[in-house]
Amino acid sequence: LDTASGKVLWKNEEVKCDHWRAPASSPILWGDLLIVAFDGYDKQFVVAFEKATGKIAWRVNLGVTDSFPEGKKNTGRPNLGGPLTTASGLIFIGATDDSRFRAFETRTGKEIWTLSPEPGTTVTTNRGLNYWESKDRSERRLLFSSNHALRAVDAKTGRLIANFGQNGRVDLKQGLDRDPKT
């Protein structure tokens, strides 16, 4: 839409998705791309449209179905939160129900890394994802909570930051001055 007049500048009808409840996230403008996460009942993916024309620049399914045979696992899985895009050119998704955390190149949609948390982590995060970087940008971290723990991941490599808490994890039930079960 033209923000001054409200006139439709382009329309794309190639992307089909049944949003039986509502879309997963707000659109993101990044350079000349409009990036949208689709979390439909039928399909789950992220697509980047060329901002000027509406043509699809790239599309990536979100999540895998481990029980499917090789070559057919990249199905897309329900996404419980939207993507986080940084000025450094990365998109992070940490809320698919396959319990994996992913980084993608914003310009191309190419997957940079995937983190599979320890067994027993049922949902990576549905409480938000935070990005932090040092002043000189040498350290870049993703912070999120899951399974009663605050976790820190190196945004460049996808590895847990070993010197953050205990191997990248701080138990949020410790030090409560009460039984954590209550």
C-alpha cells in the first residue's frame, strides 16, 4: 500500500496459507524485502517479497517432521512466535514445535545454522526472543527462555554460550526462596 494514499501498489496471490486463527507475526521491512511468517493450519513458512513488485524473492519452510523419511522431512511445523530480524542480516526463528532454533540469511533465506536443544525441551520458546550485541559487535547473543531456563546462544554460530550460567543455561527455579513446584 502507498502510505500516503492507501492505494494498492501490488498484490501477490501465489502464496496460499489457511490462517484458521490468525497470522503468526507482523511483517518485517528489511532493505528492499518485505518478510512475512505464515503459520497456517495447513502450511508454515517464511517468505520474502520484493518490496517494489511483490515478487517472491525466497521462501523457506519452518521446521521438520522427524518421523518422515529422509527427503520428505522439511514439511514446515507450527510456529508459536514470529521471526526476529537484525541489522546484521540474519533472521532468527525459535518457536517451531520441532524444538529447533534456526538462523537464516535475510537476503537469500539460506539456513545458516540449526540448534537442537537437549532432550526434553518441548518448545524452544513462545515467550519471546531477545538479541544483544556488544558495542564493538564482536559478541552477538540470542536470549530466550524454555523449560524453566534462560538460555544464551551465539548468534553467529548457533552454539550455546558455555560461560553463560551452566553451559549456556541458567535455571530460573534456583534461588526462589520457596519450593519451585509451588
